[in-house]
Amino acid sequence: MPARPAHPDLRGHIIPIGGAEDKVLGRNILRRFAELCGLERGRVVVLCTASMDPETPDRYIELFRNVGVGDVRVCDPRVRQDADAAAANLDGATGVFLTGGDQLRLSTILGGTAIARRLRRMNADGVHVAGTSAGAAFLSEHMIAFGKEGGTPIAGQATLAAGLGLTNRLMIDQHFRQRDRMGRLLSALAYNPFAIGIGLDEDTAGFIGPDDVMEVVGSGGITVVDAAQIEHSAMATTPEGRPVELIGLRLHMLVHGSRFDLKFRRASPAPVVVGPG
């Protein structure tokens, strides 16, 4: 469960990123995260547990230094036995960044450990926590562990696991449009209509502030599926492998600058930019 902040305005941002964020040109998402973390006065800890690529730590150290972060460190527990001791590596962080890879590595290695409890407490106390790809999926309480691609919800299509638990309002999927994951997000929501589903395109992030308002940043879109007023779900009676009937879902397509209030389930359009002439 999310840790309770001492004051509602104190909690740090929660920032799920759809993967493949721009690392070369404008770096808008990484730069925005770096600004929240304090730039040269900040300390970003890169948590690399999800990744098996040995170049991941050095790549993100260089990236965050290039966008102006003064102190960049790596935390990389590889087995559960290391996770509790690794919590000390988070000391003094103004931001924590979870890399991509495999979200089941995050849940099986970090779930229930001191580092997971520490991350929830730090976020409640004002530290910003971002995750890209697998790292994004892990941020919420209910995590999509894996599932088949496709636009139609299919019974048994999505497998759920416990995530980090920074928020219980969301169910997050990533590489959304690029990997055709609408069906598995809908399948996951059919199990638990309480949550709001967000499908993040690549190079697109949701910056969720302490007021639980999400702002879209990036070159793609975020698909928001609100199942709160669902009228009918056939998930309980649909045989595995068959399409699931869902009636009464609400859908929003959000782009850079759009906002979504997670408390009141209300979308706001991006500001209109009027060009010359």
C-alpha cells in the first residue's frame, strides 16, 4: 500500500514512462525529471534491477549528467539477499529512476524488502520516483506482469502480480500503441474495475503530482481507460482464450500537455497553441 505522506502536498511525483524515451535530442522527459530532482543540487539514484544489460548503469549515469544532475548513483541489487542492504544506497536521493527490463525481476527481487518499503516512504516524503518500461509497470500496487498482445480483451490474456505500491489508483501498461496492448490492459481492468488503466506510448510519460493530477509529457499519447462506471463485465463467465464482453467503459486519448485528475477521474485538454497567421 502507498505510504501516507505527512501532508498531502508533500508527496513526490510518480512518473511512469512508456519506454524508449528520447535519450538523444530534446530529452524532454529525462530533463523534466532532472529539473524536479534539483539539477546540479540533486541526487538521482538509478535502480537497474530490471535490466540484464551490463551497459544500462553507465548509460543512465551519462544521460542524467548530460541533462544537468549533479550527483548520479547506481543501485543494482541482483538477488533478494542484496536488496535489504542496498536500501542504504538511496540515502540523500532527491529522485529515483527505475530502468526497463523485466518487471518480474523487480517484483521477485525487491518485493517485500527494505528497499521497497524505503521507496514508498521516500516518495511519501517528497522524493520523485520515475520508472520506464518495466520500471513503469512496477510503480503501482497492481502490476501487469505479462500477457499476450492484441486489441481485444481475452480471458486469461493478462497475468497480474503485486507491484511496488506507490499508488493504488492505477494499472499501468507500457509500449502501448507500439505493441498493441489495449486488449491486455482491458483484461486486467476487467479483474479490478476500481483502478484506472493507463497505456503509455513510447517516449511518453505521465507526471503525477502530489495532487494526483497527471500531466502528459512526450511525443506520443496516453490512453486512459476508466472502468469505474462499468455496466457489465463477462470476465467471470468467459472461458479462457475467448473474448471478454465489457460494456460501459470510458476512454480518453491524451497528448502532451493534457491532464487527468485521478481523484475525480476528469480529463482536461492540452492548451491550444496558436501559430503565426
